[in-house]
Amino acid sequence: MLTRLRRRLVATTMVILTVMLAAIFGLVYHFTAENLERQSMSQLSAVANLPLGGSHPNDPNQPRIPYLLLQVDSYGLVTAASSTFYDLSDRESLNALAADTLAQTANQGVLSGYGLRYLRASTPSGVRLAFADISAETAVLQNLLRTCALIGGASLAAFLLLSMLLARWATRPMAEAWRQQRQFVADASHELKTPLTVIMTNAELLQAPGNTPAQQAQATASILTMAHQMRGLVEGLLELARSDNGQSQGSFALVDLSALVEESTLPFEALFFERGLTLECTVTPHLTLRGDAQQLRQVVEILLDNAQKYAVSPGTVSAVLSPQGHSHCLLTVSNPGPPIAAGDLKRIFQRFYRVDKARSRTGSFGLGLSIAQSIVHSHGGRIWAESSGGYNTFSVLLPLPRGQRIP
């Protein structure tokens, strides 16, 4: 599909460029030919007023073009002739030229068989015929055609290469989106396959005869657990889909982020305690910003949940909210744990990406950080991860309203 799209882009570009070059060169050729013809006719008009009686090549008043001037009587015979380079002794040829010129319907034009441009004017003694050689004019136009053809061919070749590069560059975001979509579908299918398999297996066990009540209760609990996991996955996918469609932005209002962070950390203290971890929360009071409270709470919960899943016990997990300059606030959540590679730090916010692949068996689908990133971006902020000194730190930078006094 992308290859076909690139070809269409290249073909469309080349057609437009070909038409433009043809129009430009056509106009250049037209105006050049028109200008040469106008100059030639101006010279012919001057030739027609010259006196007859032979050639005068050294006369400075004569036109600077090869010309022939004939006076023809009422019988069509040449009675007098003047020229700068034609042989005037061959009267038969001059009479034939005069006859062919008189046979033309227009008073001026080109005799292609002779390579001459003519001008016909009536006089009291007959008809005066002025001729100018157009071989130089023809040579100029032919050279112009060759030059235009060479320039046009070279330009089209260069534009073809450039359009191919531009088409590849223009479709690169689409190719990346297409790759991510295919990867997303494959990852979502994989994540749904495991709980569905567990549900189907336990459902078959429930239908099998001879199961004890304890076995039935265990199968039912497994089905319920997997159903909850699937619901969490589907809700995460829906959240990301709304974010992609620009529908995830909630109702923005002034939010006391300091109070929100403190409230969000309270339910996690017991979870961290059960895992042998200590949760420390340091919050600068009265930091307020415009945003959606529910979405901001979700970001804090995602970071804390990520910390309790990946932290190494015993240890201390710290959540810190502090002002950053006079226009932003910074939320950081740090936990002790194995160092995250630099390449993983860049990909950790991708959907379904997990540094520890085994986490999928514990209900971690790799969507939390992607959801947090989309929420932070919708609030005009930035989120990133760092790993150093045995600690992994996730930071969220959010803008504060103008004029807010920093405590």
C-alpha cells in the first residue's frame, strides 16, 4: 500500500512538473520566435523602401540582414532587383521566386521551400517584393529547442530523484504509523489470547463431571481474575483510542495538585508495606494548575503502581512534588531497582512495551506509561524516565498558571 502511494505521489509530482516545464519552455520559445519575427519584419519594411538598381553592400544605411528586393510588373516579371548576397543574374530563378510569392494569399509570410520571409507591397509601377533570409532565425530556434530539451530532460531526471526522496520522506510517518498499528494489533491479540485461554480452560473444567466444590471454586476464581485483567486491558485500550482521536481531554479546572498527590499516595502505603518497601512523599503545598483532576490522579497512580511492581525490596520509594522555576512544577517518583538500559528508556512509553517481559503474567500489559504520557501531553507537559545510582526515576513536568505565587 505504501509503495503504491509513493508511486502515485511521484507520478503526480512528475506530471505537474512536466506540464509546468512544458508551459515555461513553450512560452520562452513562443516569445523568442515572435521577437525574431518582429525584428525580421521590421528589417523587411526597411528593405522594401530601399532604392532598386543593384546591391550596395558597403552602404551603411542598408539593413544588416541578407535580403533580396524585387520589382515586379503587372505581368509578373521581374523588372528590377537589389540584393546583398543573392545572385541577380539568374532571371529565371528570380521570376520563379516572384511567381511563388505572388501566388501567396497573405501580403507577408514565410516561403519554407526557399528559407525566406517575404513582404509584398503595391507600388504605382507594379508590386515590390522584399525577402529576408531566415536561416539564422531558424538556427536560433532550433538551438533553443535543443537547449530546452536538454534542460528539461536534466530537470525531470533531477526532479524524479528528488520526488522519490520526498515521497519516501513524506510517507515515513505513515509507514511508522502503519508499523505501529500492526504491532499494536499483534500485541493486543497476544495479550487477549492468554486470559481467554485461561477462561476457556477453567470453563471446560467446570463442565467436566466429578469436580469437587473446591475445584469449582478455584476455576471460578481463575475465570473472574482473568476477566478483571481483560477488563483492565480493554479499558486501557479504550483510553488510548480516545487519546488518539483527541477525545481524552476532560473538563479542565483549577486543581490543587499538592493535595491530589498526597491523597493519591495514601492507598499505596499498605501495598508498599506488604512488599517490604517504604513510601516517602514530599509535597510543596498549594501548587495549583489547570487540568482534569481525575486524569492527573490517574498519572500519579500509574507511576506509583509502576514503582511498587518494579521496586526491589527492602528499599524506599519517594514521590516528590516541587516547583520548577516560576512557570512549572515537577513530579518525580523514584524506586530502587535494576538499571534500565538507555534504549529501553526511550521505548518504555510505547504501548505494550515492558522491560521485564514476565510482568505480563502478573497483569501488567505495558499500557500504563503510554496512558500517562498521553494525559501529560494533553495537559501541555512532558514525561520522561531516568536510571542512575540504582534508582529508576519517572518525572512529569507540568505548566503552572501565569501569575501564580510559588510558596
